[in-house]
Amino acid sequence: MKAHRIEITLTENGTLNLKDLPFQAGDAVEIIILESPKYPSESNLYPLRGKVIRYDDPFEPATPETKNI
């Protein structure tokens, strides 16, 4: 199955006009319509940028030490 992706904006009356599709006349096609995702604003791409990061004890083990007896 060939897939073709196109982004298009609806007209005021809610219709779509698709032109220059890479299919032949008589080909059966399936149409799936998805809303384009809302991309986050530029400021939300890096939420930790400019924040102070502090490590109290960076060499402390991540797990408790076990004693071998």
C-alpha cells in the first residue's frame, strides 16, 4: 500500500480540495483525516533551561550499600 501525506487547511465552509495526488484514475484509496498536532511554544521546548541545578552529594551511591558478612 502506498501512502501519501499532505497538510492542507480547511476552507471557510469546511471543504478540502486535494490536487496532484500520486495515484491513477480508478485507484481505490482510503482517506483518514487527522488534526495536526499543536506544537509547544518555543519557550516550552527546554523547560529546565536557565534553572539552577544543585547536587548535594554527587558521589553518594544511588542505592544503599550492602554489607557482605
